[in-house]
Amino acid sequence: MSDDADLLVTGGCGYIGSVLVRLLRDDDRVSTVTVMDSLSSGSPRTLMGTLGDDDVRFRRGDVREYGDVESAMRGVDTVVHLAAITGADSTHDRREETFAVNLDGTENVLRAAGKLGVENVVFASSCNVYGRATSTDIDETVEPDPINPYAETKLEGESLLRSFREEHGTDATALRMATNYGDAPGVRFNLVVNYFVFRAMTDRALTVYGDGSNWRPFIHVEDAARAYMAAALSPEDWPELVYNVGADAENYRVGEIAEVVREEVGPVDVTYLEDEHPGPSYHVDFRRVGRTGYEPRWTLREGIRDLAARFRGETTLDH
């Protein structure tokens, strides 16, 4: 890729986007970053410190509106499509809206990218697509089994991306991201690690639904943003359509997360509640992404320690 890339980041005011936009702005290979966000869940505060020069631009728009998408995409050569309704469990009650934003929105992004000759599209998918997998060390060849609308839309979005790639012959990559955690300008607290740290910092019990045996892979939000940047700026290193993104050592049972938070943050009670509908459980293999040269820098323990330090106003870790 040339050293004057022009990028569009949809959902750039969200959790990962709030880190990614800063990384792109500070990269010498990037000329401009256009942030498109509806601000329905993201906030303008995530752009504090990034505006004022011509290198970061903001366009308010909704991915459900094709005209908004095409207008924001004009003049860019690479798109990182993060805009989505997240919070997998909550999408059971928002099925229609989830499909409209996550799937119809992706269709609009790919339609505009095809029309405008965009060279590379990086799509935010999720390891959540694996559902309740019985095997461990799940690689990209395992058949996904989504069990919530969020995961369904991510898997169908991958299918749209595959068709787009075949039709236009351009670079296109879906990153099946591990569950995020860690501080960011757009930090979310409806994610298990962040929520547990906040509860522990405020002397409240950590509630684990079910027996805590569900597996999840975890990745620090900065590492997630670095993966999107790598796939966006060095597509030649990311030739496959789909990559699991995370680290093999960062697969944890949910019950173990509570114990790590208790060890790193301080004494706190852990409560287990019966759950008739246990959520997804997937222990993921990340060897394919390692072949791109990418590897995460944060460990879960470091991220938990760092987030607690930020709550206390102490010196934080630097990666």
C-alpha cells in the first residue's frame, strides 16, 4: 500500500474505533481518516484530541442509509467496517434492528465500496459465531453455529464479504475478534472483564451466570485496534478471507475471569447464579493470524491491572 492511504472507519466513535482512529492518525502511511458514526451509541467525546487538522474528519451517518455510506466513502481507498449493534445477549430482544444495522448496513458498505472502487475492506466479525462449540482449539475451518442475532448477522456479513471479494477481486478480510476488554476513549462496561473490574473496584460481588465453565478468548482493545490497522494497511499479509484474532493463551473460562479479577484488584465475593440459557462457549485457535506477523501485546492480567489503575488514577501500563 502507498504511504498516503485514505481510510473510512464506520463506527469510529465506538469502543475499538476510538483506539483505531488514533493509531491510524499517528501512522505515517495514512493521509486521512474519515470517521462515520450515527452517534446512537458512540460519543463525540471519543474524538477529543483528534480533530482540528485535516487528517481526521467526521461524518455523521447511519449505515442503514445507503446515501450516508456512499457520501462518507467518496475519496477513500480502504474501509474498516466496525459499525454494528453489539452486546450479543441483548440482540435477542433487538433482532430486527440488529439485522438492519449489522447486515443491511454491511450490504450498503460493500455496495458503495464496489461502486467507488475501494481497494480493501476489513470487516468486524466475531468469535461469537462459533456458538456453543463442543471442541476446543477451534480454528477457522470449524463450521460456525451462531446462537444469537448478533452472531447470525456477523456470519451472514462474512458471506456478503466473500461474494464482494469474488466479484470485485479486491482485498477483503473478516476479523473474528475475541472478546474485548481494557480502557479506551469509548470504553464499554457491558463486557465481562470491564464490568467485573468496575464491580470489584466498587466492592460489589462478581456475578457469574451458570457454573462458570463457558470458554471465551479475550483480547485487549488496543490489540484489537492494531489488528484492524494491520489488515487495513498491509492487506498483502492477510490473504485469507477470515481470521480468528486473539492469542491461544488468552482463552479463559468465565469463572476463571472472576478469580483473576479477585487476585489482581482485591478481595471480592464471587456469586454463581443458575442460568437456564447458558451463553456461547468457545475455546479458539489463533495460529492462522500468527502467520500474518501480528501478535497481541497485552495479557488479560495486565489489562485488568491497568484498568484498575486507571480507576484509581494511578500510573498505567504502556504497551
